[in-house]
Amino acid sequence: IMMSKTRTALMTLMLMVIIVSAVPAQSQAQVAATVNGQTISLQQVADGALSRFGEDVLNYLIMAAAIEQAAQKEGVTVSAQELEEQCQQAQAQVEQHAPTTGVDFAAWLKMNQMSPGFFRQNIYLSMLLDKMVAPQVNVTDDMVADHYQRNRERLREPDRVHVAHICVSDKDEAEKLRAQIVEGTVSFEDAAKTNSIDPWTKDAGGDFGYIEAGDDPFQKAAFALAADGDISPIVQTRMGYHIIKRLELKPTRVPPFEEIQARLKLSMERERLTRLTSEKKVQIMQEAQIDQSLTVPPYPISDAQRALEPAQDP
């Protein structure tokens, strides 16, 4: 559903369309901002956004309406609880990588030029499409076994290290905690639960899961640990100051079929689901009867700008 080139446009005009449509006609001159006493009305903002982004946003709104209508026709719905759970899962996936990327969910939204509402709208439309094609997603055990045999080397896992971490915002606090852990006056797990600012790992004693080798400071420090149970020096990332504990190293290998069968099947189902939803969206748009009659107002310019325009020949 995401269209990166027009995210800003979509967010801007969708918001304006919603706001202006909800405001009674007699109130649409309400003030959106003032500049040294000069007012800018809400309608001016909407017209400006429309003149700049109108066609892109209209195409998105058309697509959204067509998908919702197709879902309704097929009896497909998404409950508020289902949507909330899916949004939380998507947010958690972003937050889990924050210690290495330094990008939490709020920063991720900003980087992708999305509002929380626009993010939820995209999740909602994706869920409708998923549900419409879900009955066609059929991956058998034989298909999974065949895929495994044909792709054994591609399934080889690189070296991975299982780590736990504690993250705090102050270096002195990190040094003090590390000293206590090394001395044995406090356990790593208890220190993480009490002090870590990472909400996604602290309750699990700092368990961060498995990571692969990489160039960021967190990954380098984790792979520099020589043995299980070793504690790293203080590591600084954009999230804060980390103490990392190595729990287990898994060297590169091709995992046995029985170990990854369920995971491989899920991956194949997701791949098939992605293809089918893409095809379904194309089908919906091809079958939709669309009468497009958008009139885009001219982009508003100030009196000062207008005075700079070249004079027109009589």
C-alpha cells in the first residue's frame, strides 16, 4: 500500500480533506495561522495542499475506497482489536531494532513522512487485502520440503550471537552498573529489569535475541565478546549507553529441515500472500467504475509575489 514518493502529499491532503469536509461551510474561513496579524484560513491551507498534491492524494483515496468496497462485497472486515494488535506488532518490530539503529517508532514515522493515522490506514487496507486472498494461500508440507532441498545453501545462516543488554542514558550510571555486575553484587538480569530504558527487553532481563555481525557499535561490541557470559565495555549508540552480555554464539550452518520447517512454511505463505494481495489490488482497480472529476485550484500566491509577475501584453 505504501507509496514512498507521495507519502507527504497523501498525509497532507488527506488531513485537509478530512478537516475541511468536517467543517460547516460557514466556518471554513476559520484561521489556521496568523503571520504578523495576517490570517491564513483553513480553506487556504486545503486549497494550497490540493493544488500541490491533488492528483496523488485523489488516486490514494480512490484506491482506499475501492478496496473497502471490495472487502464489504466479499464480507471481509477488520475489527478494531485486530487492527490495534497488528499496529502494535508493526511498531514492536521497529522498536526492537532501536538499540542498533537509534530509531524508535516516532522517529521511524518521521523518517517515512507518516502520521500515526496514516500508518494505521495503511495497515487497515493491507489487512483487508490479506483477508480477501487468504483462502488462496495454500502451502503444503511437500512444497516446503521441496523448497528446502532446492535452496539448502541459500538457507545457510551466518554467525549469530545471542545477547542481552542494558541501556541507560548516562555514561556514569552505565559504568557503575557494569562494575556492580562484574563484581557480582547484582545480576545482569535484575540490573536490566530495574535500570534499562529499553522497554522491549528490560522485562526479559535485557534479552535482545540473536543478531548478525555488522558495522554499528552495538554489533561490533557483541561479536568482540570471546565467550558466553562475557560482559562488554560501555558501548554508546544513538539510543544511549549499553552494557552487553553474550549468551550464546551460533556459528554459520545450514539448519536441519525439522528445525526451520515451520518458519520456512510461514515465509513461503507470506511470500505468496504478498503476491496475491498485489494481484488482488490490481484486479480491484481494474474492475472499479471510477469517474474522476477533480478540479485543482491554482496554487495561491501572495500579493507581493503577484506584483513580481511580468506585465502581460495588452
